[in-house]
Amino acid sequence: MPTSTSSKKLYQEIANLDHLAFEAYNTCNLSVFKTFFVKDLEFYHDKSGLILTRKKMLEILETTLCGNSEVKTRRELVADSLEVYPLQNFGAIEIGTHYYFQSKNGQTEKKVEVAKFTHIWKKKDNKWKISRVLSYDHQPIDQ
């Protein structure tokens, strides 16, 4: 965690937003999840390529993450991996690592993947929204 007061404040603000966004993601609450993103979102994913627009991202999540009632996926931030940096006259850069867990047919959840991410947060009218996403280095975790 950063040491300066303003950096600590920014870090806490972004960490809290990350938590809230992925709480909505983990529960498939897409109406809340969408509020964390700009409409003209650019989402770069090492496995699925470029997704343009928030609408397209939500359509994909609706059919994949939320479309199969037999498979539940959960994202969890790796402890102490989060970094936050100010982006002058725009917002902030968030970098971290996260795990993905899956449970199938109500069975015990298993850690299945680890990946890195970078979010570009835009602050406009005192509201934070993610404008760009990089999701990369997805690696399977063998159990």
C-alpha cells in the first residue's frame, strides 16, 4: 500500500470500488456491475481478444458467467497484489492479480485459474468508472 496520505486515500477508494464491482460480478448482478464501466469500454483479454463497449461485455457475461446455472465462477483478488497509481487529469491505474474459482453442479469450489489485470479508472463528475481493461497471463491451476 502506498505511504503518502493522498496515495493511501486513492488506494482505499479504488480498492473499495474493485471489491464492490466484483461482488456484483460474483453474484451475476449485471445491473450493478455495469455501473462500474463507461459505455465506450475497451476490454482486452488475452484469450478472447478485444471486446468493445460495455453492452457487448455484458452480453458475453450474461451468456457465459451467468448463463450456465450448473457452473458458478467467482473472482478473488490475490492478497497484497493490488497497486494503484494516480493518472493525472484523468483518474487512476489499478494493477493486480486475481484467482478464479469454479464449482460445478453444486460441488465444492476449486481454484482453477490465476490472471493479471490492469484497469484504467476514469473520474468524471466525482464518479469513478473503468474505461479500459487488460486481462492477461491467464494460467490454469492444477488441483
